[in-house]
Amino acid sequence: MTEIRTPRLVLRRWTDDDLAPMADINADPGVMRWIGDGSVLGLEQTAEEIEGWEEEWDDEGFGVFAVELLGSGELAGCAGLSVPGFLPGAEHEVAISWRLGRQYWGQGYASEAAHAVLEFALQDRGLDRVIAINRLGHEASENVLRKLGMAVEREATHPQWGHALTVHSIDLTEYQA
């Protein structure tokens, strides 16, 4: 079982106990504002999302981790890697992403989790390059991407919902642990 520990977090595979707290996170319009079409997700949709993430682990050898607070064991959200098949030109890339409950914002957890995932991608999984897809105007995620050393590579438009996106990237030669 793949698990990453940081000073304050545990990134791990999903368990049945994670469904309800992740569904609570996905039910918050403030959290979901920048994700997909901005719609909240219910319990069944969250279960499908987690199932898809677990399938990607099995198929690709990477996926989206559950992010747990080390001290309390609370589920703070998720962070990980996925293949962004929805975006033309990125179907063969690996993208980093994260989503945390609102009560965990502004405390450096997103940066801590994302840094651990990026290190996992480049050092443990041997990827040469990682991208991130950010919705234009999402400054909090933009700040995390800058902290990771990722640079804007191009702009894009979401093929289904039409909103503006930026594609960031970093490769192994640019990465500094």
C-alpha cells in the first residue's frame, strides 16, 4: 500500500470510512467552485469519483491519495496524479491536483500535499514531467503551483464547459526537492 508522510499529513489510498467526509467536502460550493463545471457532488458521485481514482491506481501505478491530518486522523481532502483525458493535447500527460475542505485552507496543507505528490511522481514513479491544469482566476491554486516551481506552459479552454484554463508544467531537470 502506497503511503506518504509529511510533517503534518498522511497521503494514502482510500478506505470506506473516507466516503462520508469526502462527500462533505464535495458538497461545499466554495470547494467545488473551481472544479469541473463548479457543481457540488453528492454521496453517490463522490463514491464514483473515489472508485475511479482507485482504478487509476490499479491501471497506472499512480492516482489520487486521500489526505489525512497526521495528528487527528481527519480526512482533509485529496491530492494526487491523474491522466487528464478531457483536455486535448494533454491525454498522454500526468497532472497533479488537490482538493481540500474549506476548514483546511490557508494553512499550507495544499502546498505540503502537492509537494509530496510531485516528489512521488518525479522520484518514486520516475516520471520525467508533470503538468497541472488550473482554471483561470483560481489564485490560491496558482500560488501553490508557483511554490512547486511549475511554470505556465499554455492557455486552453475546457472543451466541455468553455472556461479558460492554464496548463502548467515542470520536468525532472527543473525540479528542486
